[in-house]
Amino acid sequence: MTIIVIIMECKEEVFYDAIGKWLIKEKGCQQDEYSQGYLKNIQIENIRPDVLGIKYEVLKDRAYPVIHFHGHMVEVKCDEKGLNELIGKVIRIKDRIRGIEGLNTLRLYIAYQTDKVSPEVFEICERNGIGILRLQLVNDELINIYEVLAPHEIGLNGIPHNQQRSPGVFEDYINSINFLRQMFQRPWKLYDDFIRPGIEIYTNKLKLEEWLNSLQDRYAKIAFEIFMKRIFTVFPELSLKRNRGLVYNDKIILNIEILTVDDPIFQIACKIPHFGSS
């Protein structure tokens, strides 16, 4: 009896989607209406990683919000063959990534099939801040992924905050960087939903401070603060514009003008454009 054994050659690409989904689940790389979550074999300047996942983070602990992007880059091998070459490639990537624009942080991984990671590989990767993902191909439908060594975070420059002040500039910057353009295919929505509301809140605060500074009398300031607080409590959807009008959906609902008078102490004139009255 003749027994024929067919050995199927493993291809690295079979692991890419599983690793990408792992990055979404375990590392918070969002796959939603704003982001693809991960990309495969994408060109990043002179680097082409097997898998790149990005987590976006909206920071609100400042005057106006900004978005930071955190990358997870994975290089893959089917098995331990060529492992030294793989580790060397990731080390070279680490030495070249300082010039990458668009990411605030980056973590580097190697990923390969093995039952046990050798102490030598552990030592080299730990010394160089490279993470290790152990892959287990169970069948065509199931791939187990185990993070046996966490990578060090590498700090990068990210998108300059002054490029996040207007939708056009923000969108142009995203679209100028290949991997960001592929990852975030609707940057205008990212801006409108996360950055614009915070900028409007900050702008409103500045405009209110400007109005208050124009009032000299203490009771006038108190009266004005009560007046504006009441408006925004009842109508939170309103915002302020530079022409000192209250706006809803880019339409001026109420024009406000503070009058400087001696008597009474505080006086405000309101004009309602839609009714042509004041």
C-alpha cells in the first residue's frame, strides 16, 4: 500500500486578517464608520508592513480637542524558518520609523507559528522592545493568537495640532499620507464628530469672556452670565459666531449687541433676523 502525504505550503497572508481582527479586539483599533481598523501590506514611506492597525484617540484635556493615532505594526512568518531575518527586518524598521508622519505612537511585533518561543528570541525581542505574537493555525476557520511578549511604545510626532483647527486643513493632511488616507476614508466625518464640537465649545467660551470683559459693572456681568446660561440651558443646540449672533445650523437666530449706557446699568439689544424686529 502506498501512502501519499501532501504538504501544503503555508502562506503568510493566511494570518493577516486574523491578526488584524486581534488588533481590533485586543488593542482597541476601531473598525467603525470612521476607520478600517487595520490594513494589509500597506506602503508607509519606504516600509511595507504585513499588518498595520491604528487606534484613534480623542484628547479633550486641553482647550480644544485633538486626535492622536496609535499604530501597531506586525511582521509575519509562517514558522521559525527565516526568523532571524524577520527580527532583523523589524529592528531596521525601528531604526527608520522616526521620520514617519501621522502616528503619535507605534508598537512593533513579530508573529509566527510555533509551539514555544525560544529563550534566545525572547531575549533579542525584549532587548529591542519588539512584541511577540505566537500563532496557532488550528484549521482554515480558526487561528489562535497569543501575545507572549508586549512591545515597547515608541513615541512619534503625530499630526501637528495646528493642522487640526479647520476641516479642510485636517482633511488635506490625512489625504496627504497614504496609510492614513486608506485607513480613514472619511476624514471630514472624523473632524465633524470629534473635533468641531469641542472647538465650538471653546470658541463660545472665548466669545462669552470677550462680552463679559466689555462690561464694567459687576451686576451687569452677573446679569449677562445669567442671561446666557439660561439661553444655553434651554437651547443647547445654539452656538455663537464672530458677528456676536446665536446660530443654529449656520443660520443666525439672534443678533446680540451690548450697549454701553450709564442708566440702566445693563442693557442688551436683541435682533431677530427672521422677523425683522429688535
